[in-house]
Amino acid sequence: MIQWQLKLFNDLSPTELYAILRLRGEIFIVEQNCPYLDTDGKDFHSHHLLGYVGEDLAAYSRLVFPDISYDEVSIGRVVTSAKYRRKEFGKLLMQKSVEEIERIYGKVPIRIGSQAYLKKFYEGFGFVDLNEPYMEDGIPHLIMLQS
């Protein structure tokens, strides 16, 4: 069973922050072989959704305040630990991310920059593709909106 916590940056403990950065690094930089600067300054302007299985950070996303990445609130750094894949945690993470945005902001549009291969996954949550793919850090991406 996954247990959720939602925290602002300043409320994260050093141990939680380390776990977040480690998970993001393991997946986005090492697994996807994509060297880029993960610490982009947006963490300070986000809610952080952490999904734990026991002591393990199994799933994570950041809910970025409006007017930081886009005019709208956005969901980014959506990641599930390789150890917990095939357990539907990615779906649970996105459901919980959308629920938390609705709890905080009400029913508002949500914009994401999605890796293109995940288009169908995000369409399952009501996101629609707004453009042709673009390259970011060597990976094709799409801008998607849920309104």
C-alpha cells in the first residue's frame, strides 16, 4: 500500500529531499541516459507529492505553482521507482496529483510537458496534445493540457 505526503519545499526534511533528488537522478539522468540539470529552481515554487511504501520513496511528482513553468499550474518530474513499476503506482500518482491540485486550486486547467512516448498515458487523465513534438534534453516532448 502506498502512503502519500504533500509538502512545500521548506517543509521537506533533508532526508526527504535527498530521496527525491536520488529518485529523479536514478530515473531521469541515469536510466534515461539524459545528462541535464535537474535542480532547475522550480522546486522552491512547488508542492511535492511523495508516495512511500514503507521507508522507500516509490513515486513522486511536483505540482508547480501557476506562472512558474506555464500560466497554469503544472505537474512535473512525474516518476516511479524502477523497484515499484508494474504496480499501477504511476496511475495512482497522477490521480493523486490531479486530486491535490483540485484541492488546492479548485478545478483549474493543468499544463504539462510530457515525454512524447507517454502521450496515451496522460490522455487517460484527460490531457490533450497541443502541438507537434519538441526536443528537450534530447527527448521528444509534447505540451499537453487538461481543462
